[in-house]
Amino acid sequence: MRTLVCIKAVPSSTEVKMDPVTNTIIRDGKQSVVNPFDQAALEEAICIKEQLGGSIIVLSMGIPATEGLLRDCLSRGADRGILLSDRAFAGADTLATSYALSCALEQLRTANEFPSLIICGKMAVDGDTAQIGPELATTLGIPSIVNVEKVLAVSEEEITVRRITDLGREIVSCKLPALITVTKDIRIPRMPSIAGVRFGETGPVEVFGAQGVGADATRCGLNGSPTQVVRSFTPERTHEAITIEGTSSEQAAQLIDVLGGFGL
């Protein structure tokens, strides 16, 4: 059973710097962590590996420093890492990102290493779009099940899950290969063992550029992104207080005037 987990590096705090030209997050790798939803996805993959055997590939697109996060994934139970790192990928929206990831997966398909199951976190905490998983599945031509809170059964041919919907919960079965996106609470990530840490330091992590995965440069990065951030800003907050004095009737009249100024 070959499983692939998509990993994204996200800021470790809410204090992020924005590029004033591209209006995208400046990612220097100094304060980045694995997206919490992806950590849960990796733990689910590890549990499946413990049940059925096989291997786990972790795949990410990011700056060179992202390799360190992939090595952390190796220390926790993944077997191999693939990093897409190229200036051509910079500024990618979800469509351009899913295209680049699909190119890497098509390379695996050509090498007869295509995964039976792809697991993605439901969303990234720095974007909250929840689009990568479904877009990637559509590009690859495989079915997807989103918002999975529990894997009920899995074999090399089929997976059965419980997922959350707007109307409640559903039990869904699907033939493999397929892609699922999971909630953050599906699993609690384990800590790496000493042997795992040692493997993480030396385990295989391959780094590819756009040409290395056969990606069309016009579909990558800002050039391949139909959606772009036009403006980003931090809302201004004031702490102004208004004191209302006078008799009860005078205070009531003043309060009405104040609320009227807020359009209430």
C-alpha cells in the first residue's frame, strides 16, 4: 500500500510579513511549521501503513528550507520526501500549486510508483481555502472525498470513511486510487522516536525544479495563477470610549444619537 501525503509549510505565528509588490506571504523558512491539518494527515497515513504495510511519500512545494520539515515527517514515519522548489513556483495560487503537485505525481505514475491513496489536510491555516485536495484529484483524474473525520476501513482496493457535511455526517466508500482530505482531529500526531530522528537526518528527500517534473512554466507561480491578491491590510482598531452623562431621559436621548451614528 503506497500512500502519499501533501505537506505545506505555514507560519508558526500570526505575525507574518507580506511582499508589498506581489501581496503574498514572505516565506523565509525561519518560523515555519508543518500545517497542523497535514500533521494529522501524516499520522493517518502512518496508521494505515502499520495496518497494511507499504510506504509513505511526503510531497511539498516551497522554499529550500522546507526540506527540514519533510525530514521531520521522515522522523515520524514517512519513508521518502519529495520537494518542489523553484523560483518559477513563487506566488502560486491554489490552481498553480495543484498543477505543480500533479506534475510530480504524474512522474510517479510514469515510474509505476503512483500512490493508491493521497491524503491532504482539509485546509492550510494560512489560507483556509480547502481547494488544493479537490483540485489535485480533478487534475489527476481520480475521485476525492473531502472533510474526512475518520477512516473506517481501508484495503489495497477500497476505502470507507466518515465525513462531515453541511447536513450532518456521511459514510462513503470509494475504490482506490483516490484522494481524501482530513480534519485536524482525525489523529493526534505522534512524537518521533530516536531511531526516527536518525532516519530523518539521512533519509531520502529529492528536490526538483519545474523542469525536473516536466511542468509548463506558464502554468506555474504568478504566471499560472488566475487569482491574485490585489490588496492586503490589517484592520484598524480603536479603543475610543464615549461617556454619557445627565438624567436618565437625557442619557437615553444621547444613546439614541450615538447608536444612530453607527447606523443602528
